[in-house]
Amino acid sequence: MPFELTYCKCKNSKLFETLENAKIGLRNLQNYKPFYKRFFLLSESNHNSIGLNQAYQLISIADVTNKHVITATLASNKTEDAPVLKIPAFIKYSPLLDPVKYMSGKYDLASPDVLTLPAFGSTTDGGEVHKRKMHDGNNSSYVDAFFTYLSSQTLYTHGFIHGLDFYGSYLANQAEFTVNVYDELDYFSTCDFFLKHKNKLFRIENDEMFQSKPALKLSDMGETLELDDLDALTDLNAAFNDNDAQPCVANVSDLEPLNEEACEECTNDCGGGDCGGGDCGGGDCGDTSDSCSSRSSASSENESMARTTRSRSEDNEDNDNEDNDNDNEDNDNDNEDNEEVDSETERSFNSDDDDNDVDDDVDDDVHNAHIYNFPVHAIVMEKCDNTLDSLMNGRNELTESEWSAALMQIIMTLIAYQRMFAFTHNDLHTNNVMFVKTEKKFLHYLYDGVYYRVPTHGRIMKIIDFGRAIYKYRGQTMVSDSFDRTGDAATQYNCEPYLNPKKPRLDPNPSFDLCRLACSLFDYFVEDIRDEKEYAATLKESRVASMVVEWLKDDKGRNVLYKKNGDERYPEFKLYKMIARTVHGAVPHEQLSKPLFAHYAIARKQINGKPHIMNIDALPCYAQLN
């Protein structure tokens, strides 16, 4: 039977008191979220006393490990006499405003309610940007929380064990909201608003780079500056004071012309090692694949291709023609970026609050800022064990069998979500795939009349972080405001509610997610795309690597991530745009016919006993109205 979205009455005064006393920095908690108006008839009397009808509701906190990890006390929303559960849970704090815009003064901080939570019945007619964003039913935090709820419902209603359990969500102000601003450091170092309000509205860790230094003063005191006064140049000073040194004089007539052969030798010699300057830039210009290019796999959120700030000059390059693979057809004829998009928001910032991530390793690309009294959406959910990325960086490499089984689980999850909700995740990378440990040996599926048995290798994969998702429920389309005109994913698609009628329509691409995932996997499997022999050997040895490469092919058969010379084919956010436009061979259900996954097919009579079978064929379509 399909599940129905209803609300339940929540008397959360005691819960809110517990949350405020839990030393996780939350205050001004409320139940009301503006997106509720899309599904429920609200009134002054009920708007702040209702919640969603998920299976289990957070009623108190038994223990706090840190501001993200708690021991949750849960009560059943289905059965009144069901026993209370105490289990680990994770709290994600999703910002209601853009943190980087706030720290750079893009919101009207003169407004007394810039950090005030959205209230029922309040108006946004004044045009304030902060109000419009927090009241928008498509605010990325609401889109994230609501799909977490839907995912949880599939877990309990349909036995779809890849669903992510959801225990409730609340709006609040957080005493210190933490966000990674590593990619914005250069921008902030020249931002007057940031420098003026640092340590007042927010603080930043390791802020030495922002410390004011005394201005350099130049004056002529009539004194002679001796090189001995400069400690850093003592060796140079000694060289010039060497009385035994003889001047070297060369006449122009003594210089022989440089022939082509010598020129070629010079070029080759400069191809590796320290070339000491000249046209090579004065640095080590050896193998530039690692040190001088951005050939990162983006396997972690810190390496996401879309999170960097783009200038308008880069937007104007969207019609560029820069392919070196014997084709000149990279022109996407897409010139809309430079017309209206606020380039300062066209990025995907990284926050330590974004993921249900329990990896404690220190990341060199993390530089946190802490914003005071910031409005957040606290989403309480299942605590997973770790990320797919952690398995890639662990001591023991995954086997081919472990990889294919994990990818099969991800594919089946996407198939189910696409079938039920017309879903696209739009930022699926290896830190947005998590797992919980299991003692089950196999998972069983039924799809398109075919049974599949997939080994777990002790892990059940779950997709997380739906802040950029697009999906439908009962005739309502939820589209993250990341795709708004000023959002960090603006122009990736062109569809309602952010349709630009002057541009060609572009609906969400069901191939996007597996291609995006492949972008975060490619560098793990392929050492150097420029070494054709090694590249071919890798694809021959690993069917998983070969599958990843297939997911990266655009409609012309080219690798959408890299050119043959190792350069990135598309810079930064343009990669997202071009995946949306040119990759159509990574539709999840079409992968089941590929040998890597087809071998999991099994006859029904070969399934022993009565194991739980996830019947995807029987899943209802929730995208349409009843």
C-alpha cells in the first residue's frame, strides 16, 4: 500500500527545552517550515504544532557525543504502546541563508530580522532577499529534509532498506554555525565587509592571513643601505663581494646562432626537473599532472567541481572552443550565464554540517568559519557508519566484487527513487554515499521481472544529502533553490519554477547522477589518462574501471571529465552544465544489462528460503496526484 503524507500533532515544548540544554547551540526552536503550506492547510492555531508522520519521532536526547552525534530517544508515530527506542542519531544543520553571502554582506544586515526565523503569515512583499529565501518552499534545506522524510517512508512502507531513516526536523538559530570557507579565502581577504565584521558577526579559524600588517613605509634618510643589513641576502652579498671573482665578458660576435636541433634539446630538457625560470614560470615544471593542474577526482566534498566562485569573465567563456581531441565541438551554445546570474553565488560551498559524515581525518582543504546566531534547519536522521569515500581511502582496497556490489546497490537505489519520485540528486559523489554495517550476506531485488541477488560484503549503501535534489510528490515539484537565478547551480537546467522562457527548455537528466558519481571515481581507478598503454591496461584488468569510464562518456563518446592530454575538459561549474546537456548513457535502469551487473540476475527458484525481496516493480509512483 502507498504511504500518505499527513501531519501529526507535536507537543515539542519539552523536546525543545532538551535541545536547548543539550549544548549543541540551538535556540528559538520551532516546528513551522514554510514548505508545509504546499501540502497542508495551516492556521494560526496549528502551524507551529505539527510535524510529519514519519515512523519514529524524536522525543528527547539521552546523550550528546558532539553537536552532530547524539543518542536519540524515539517514540513510534504508528503504535502508541510501542517501546521507546534509544539509538545513535545524526543531526545535520542545513543553513537557511547562504553563509558566504552573509559573510560578504550580500544580505541587508541593517534589517532587524535578517537572522529571524520565518514566521507563519509574515510577508515577503518588501523584497528583502533574506526573507524570500527563508520563506521559499524550495529552500535547499527544506528540499533536503523533505526527501529524507520520503526516503524514510520507503524504508518502512515498502521495505526498501536503502532508505535513510528520518526522526524529525526543526528550525532554529544556532549559536555557532560552522561552514568550510577554504575556497573563499582569497575572496574574503579582499572583502571589506568580511574584514570589518570578522570577530563580530562571525569568526574564522587560523585567521592569521586576515591580520592587519603595518603599512610598508619608504623614505630617503640619506643613508646607504648595505646588503649586510639583509639577512635573507647574505649569500648573494658574499657573491658580489668576492674579490677573486673575474668579470665575464662576451661579445655578440662570439655567440653562435641556435639551430633547430639545439632548440629541440632545450625544449626536451625543460620538460622535467627544475628549469629555473624562463617561460616555464620559474618553478618545478616536471609532471604537471599532479602539481600544476586540477586533475583531482573530486571524490570528497572538498573537491567538488562546482563549489568554486566563478567570475563573469569565466561565464563569458561558456561558448569557448577548447577541445584538443581532434574535434572542435565543445561549444555548447549556452551563453546564458553572463546575462543574469550572480556569479558570486555560483559555487557549492562546503560545510562540515552538510553530510552524515563520521570520518575524523583532518582534511587539508578545510578552513572553517563559525557564524553567530545563524538560522538553520536541524534535520535528525539515521547515523550511518561511514562514507564510500572512506573505503577508497582506507588501508585495504576494495575488491572488484566489493566495488560492483556497492555500485549495484547505488544503481538500485536510484532506480527506485526515479520510479517513485522522478528523482535526480544532482551532486552524487563518494561522500554523499554512505553505508551501514549489516550481517546480511545478500540483498534481493525484483526489477522489470528479473530477480537479482547482490552480496553485501557487510555493507548496505544509502544515498544522503538531498540539498540539490529535484523530485516530485503528489503533483508538487520540489526543486532546490540552488537552481534559482542566483543559486550556485543556476543554468544547470532550465525548467519550472526557474524557467527562462528565452532559453531552450532543459529538464533534469536521469543520467546526471551516475556520471557525477563517476567523476568522483575516475582518478581512483585511472592513474594517468595520458598514458594510453597504461590506461588501456587498466580498463582491460578492471571491469569496474571500464564501467566508470562508460558513465563519463558524452553523446559523442568523449570523456566529459578529461581530455586525452589530461586537461579538464570543462572548467568548474561548466562540467555540471555539460553533463546535464551532453551525457545520456548513464541512466540507472539501463545499466542492468551491462555484464558487470547482469551477472547478479538469478532465477526465482534459485533463491533459497524466504528472504526479503525488494520489489521495485511494485513500488507506486508518488510523483503524480492520487
